[in-house]
Amino acid sequence: MNEDLDRKWDEAARTGQAIPIGDLVVCDVCNDDMTASPAIGGFIFGTYAYCPKCAASHLTKIREYGEEHMIRARAQSGETFADFVRRYRGPDSTIRIIKGNPILPEMKP
């Protein structure tokens, strides 16, 4: 994963604030840093960005389970994965961690 993005996740967890991520792009499946990668292709499955490698390796199972309708968007012909993800998420993309209620005492292991 990208060290800058790791720091941003840490800040989001610590503060609960929306943290701008700029042009950083990481595959949500394999965590490869794709920010400057020339790799072409990929798709958004549900809310997860699949890089070209992960898209190719997971597509058979997605089809097998009848979940192709969960593919929300695909990279355009000749479009890099990084450019596709940036186009899909828009220019003001952020990460934010919203913490829920702590575990109730009776639910602790």
C-alpha cells in the first residue's frame, strides 16, 4: 500500500474527519499502489475498485455467482486504472472513518 495513504487512513481513524486523498489510487482488493501505474482496465464492483489484475482473476467467480450487475463502472478502452478511478470518484475524494458505539460489556468475549 502507499505510505502516504496509510498516513491518511491513520489520520482519518484518529480524527474522524474527512481526509482528502488527492490523486492516490490503490486497488481495494490487492492493495497495490496504482497511482502512477500504466495498467489499463479495471472496474468498480459494489464500492470496491478492482485493478486490471484483480478484475481479470475475479470476473469468473463474479459471473458464476450471477453478480455482474454489481459491476458499477468499467474503465474506458485504453484508460489506465488510476485515471478511471479518479474519474469515477471525482476531484474531491476523501476517506473518513465513522466509529460506532463501543462493544457493550455483555458482548465482550
